[in-house]
Amino acid sequence: MRTSQPHVLIVEDEPAQREVLSYNLEAEGFRTSKAENGEEALMMVAEETPDVIVLDWMLPSVSGIEVCRQLKTRAETKGVPIIMLSARSEEVDKVRGLETGADDYVVKPYSVSELMARVRTQLRRVRPSTVGEVLTFEDIILDAETHRVTRDGQSLKLGPTEFRLLSTFMEKPGRVWSREQLLDRVWGRDIYVDTRTVDVHVGRLRKVLGQHGGQDLLRTVRGSGYALG
Ligand code: CA
């Protein structure tokens, strides 16, 4: 299901490397977007926040370090993991020393499988349901690998949309999601869906979660949206 796929932004000025990365990430089931330089990367992030950024250090005009520094100082993007690519290990030391805030560093030439593993590690932190983790909240357990959901030990039958909704809520308990944010995350921004559709599916999810008499953990936040817990 493409809409719940994690989104990885690749910032790399060498076309061949960009394509290899994109090809392999997509083969893993991720959605990718590609930027050739720092300016383009900053523009793309402003338009749609990716889940993870793979960022080459040596880029024409705006360097990877500068892109990283800028993203890590902005409230909206500072939580997005950045994996920095650099040509030599001395460069990595230098980047670390510059305190750009990058979350991980990979030295070129890197093995693609190693880089994939690093991407998954970052995703486990920010989008655990997309890498098959088991999420728990109160008495709800969601297994993203097997798509099984239980509440208080009882198995629940959820439709695919309700499953993605619950995964989204369970990744960040307490976070208030607006209807638009849920549309982007659960349905994807390419599809036109009315915001009332969100209410319908939240209603269905609520019903399934409460079918064995458990407390209603989904909060409607007036004027804002919904939150779990
Ligand atoms: Ca480069």
C-alpha cells in the first residue's frame, strides 16, 4: 500500500548513485524522491516532509552540511533523521566535529545493503510500523509485520484503512493529528479524499476498538482533530 510507505528523500548530485539508491530503496518497499542539489532538497522538504533523508556531503553550491544544519535548526524538520554520506572517514570526523546534527554517517564507497540497514534503523525510530515493529499502547498491541491487532488479548478485525490509521496513532500516542495530516499519512496526498472521510474511518476504528467494552482511547480534539490517549 503506497500511502503508508515510508518516504525517503535522496540528495545526491551523481546521477548513477542517485539511481542506485532510489532503485534499492524502492525495492525495499519505500517511496523515494530525489534532489540533485542542496537548494532543490530544501525546496522539496518544505513541500513535503520526508521520513528519512539520505544526504550527500559534497554537493554543488549549498553543501550537505549546510542543508543538514538548516533542517536541524527548524522546528518542523529537526526531527527528520538525516544520514550523511561522505567520501572519506576523515570527512565524517569533520562533519561530526561541526555538530551538524546528522543522525548517522556512512562513508563512500558504501555497501548498499549497509545503507539500507541504516535507513531501517532510523525508520524504526520515527515510523516503527513501516518496518514491521510491534507497537503497544495501553492494552492494544499492533503487529505491523503480521497485521494482527489485539486489545486486552482479544483479536480485532480491522479494514486496511483502519489499520493504517491505528498504526499512525500508535506511532505517536498523545499527538494530535489534524484531518489533513491524517489524509496525507493514511490516504496519501495524491488521492483526493474529503476530510469527512477521516471522521468516518475514525468512527469505524473507534467501534472496533470498543467492541469488547474497552475504554475509548481515541480523543476528538475540538477544532484540531484526533489523538490516541
Ligand atoms: Ca557528491
